[in-house]
Amino acid sequence: MRLTPDASGVFPIAPTPFNPDGSVDWTSADRLFEFYHDIGSDGITVLGIMGEAPKLEPEESVGLVKRAVAKMGGKPIIVGVSAPGFAAMRSLARQAMDLGAGGVMIAPPPSLRTDDQITGYYAQAVEAIGTDIPFVIQDYPLTLSVVMTPAVIRKIVMDNPSCVMLKHEDWPGLEKISALRKFQAEGSLRPISIVTGNGGLFLDFEMERGADGANTGYAFPELLIDVVRLQKAGQRDAAHDIFDVHLPLMRYEQQQGVGLAVRKYTLAKRGILSHDAQRKPGSALSAAAKAEVDYLLARIAKHDRRAKI
């Protein structure tokens, strides 16, 4: 299924499962994609920053796309295709779409500084991959150091009809969502899907500001689905109540350097991944950190049975 501007819901960022020897754990990959499908995800994103995409060989990247398409039952697969050069970006983007992906996600390189450089980069990227491929803008200044104002995002969207989604991951970023929706209400921005990142830390209020859903990772993606569903149903207090239960673990996952290790450790404890390994270079949790995660899980389990591991 191709990604469209009216896409909404939860598109979890899939981590890449590895064996302890650093090889891709294909069995866990299949189980992970089946899990995302079965819990009601609206799609997924593979080869994202938290998917350790730069550590993969080209054939491994293609293999993950194939498995995701096969296991997700026709739901849209977003494929991260960011690369230092446009040749590699085009190659992966075209291969992914030929395999049945729904669209691609493009992050700006950290070297971009001015508004013209940012908008010019996306124009060149679209020219390289082809105007027939739906694409997602990844706005992640905390990691990429590229600051996109609402006006810059509007120009990218309006100049490139194949842009169908914004992955909003600015922090703080609630006012940016409001500004973009105001542009849309005024008629200066065409309709576009806005899904949010930041590990879900602000999803409760992002939905209230006009986000369509989440495009991020968390060891309990069911929680993201709950919050989006409840907010869309107008059940504000219920959404905040279940969100607050998980917030301590979500916060713990957001630690720089060990966040992915926390997420993989929890997914392994849940039986979804066989190992919590990362491909080198990567971090590992100390015994003390694992004990802290276990403590947080026990506290969550008092209110959410899904955390009883």
C-alpha cells in the first residue's frame, strides 16, 4: 500500500535484530514484523536511525524490506533511504518501491544550514529518486542539527507534490505542529500527514495539537496505539492516564547512547527479539541498568498487564 497524505495512526520504528556475532537475526526480524502487524500497527518504518541502518550491507537492507512487506499484510512500509549521496539513495528507494514499500523517508544531511540549502536539498533528492515515489520529511534537529522552520517545511511540501508526510521530531515542537496546521487551515499548506517521534515522549499533547499519529519506537508500541486511538476518540483523560503509566520507561529509553540498548533489552525480555545485541559499534546495558529497567517494568505491570514479563 502506498503512503498518502491522509495516512494516520502508528508506524513503529523497527529495530534491526542481530545475533551476538553481529549477523542479522532474520528469525527475530520475521517475528518482530508479525508482532507489529498483530497488535494493530498502521504500518512500520524500517532502516531508520534507531534501526542501525548505516551499519547494514545493501543486501541486508533489501532483505529487511522484503520481510517487512511479506509480514505486514499490505500495510504501508516506510523505508529510510537517507545516504551521503543521491546514487545510493536512488538505488535503495527504487528497490524498496519495487518490492512493495509504501514510501521512503529522507533526512537532511547535517551540513545544511540555510533555508535555501534545506529546500534545495529536498528538491535534488526528489529529482534523484523520482517524483513518483511518496516521501516523508524527517525533521530531527536534535540529532541531525538541521533546523527546519514551519515555513521551510511548508515550502518543501508545496514544491514537491510527492511529499506526503512529515515525521515531526523537533523538541520542543508542539508549537510547530500548531503552526503547520494553521497554515493548512489558512490554505497556504496542502493537507499532509504529520506523525511524531521523540520516542513518544510528547505524544499525548502532540495528538491534541493536530498530529495524525506516531512514527517512533518504544518497547511497548501497543501503548502508542492506545494513546492515538483514545485521543482520536476524544477520551483525553484515558489517553493521558495510560500514557502516564509508561512515561518513566519511555523517559529511560531516551537516554543518549543507551536508548536503543534499553529498547532491545525490553523487546528481548518480551520474547519478541531473541537477543538484545547491537551491531558494533554499539552500547550495552550494565547490570545496574538492567535492574533499573526491570524495576520500571514491574511498576508498569501494576497498571498494565502487558508489562508482566
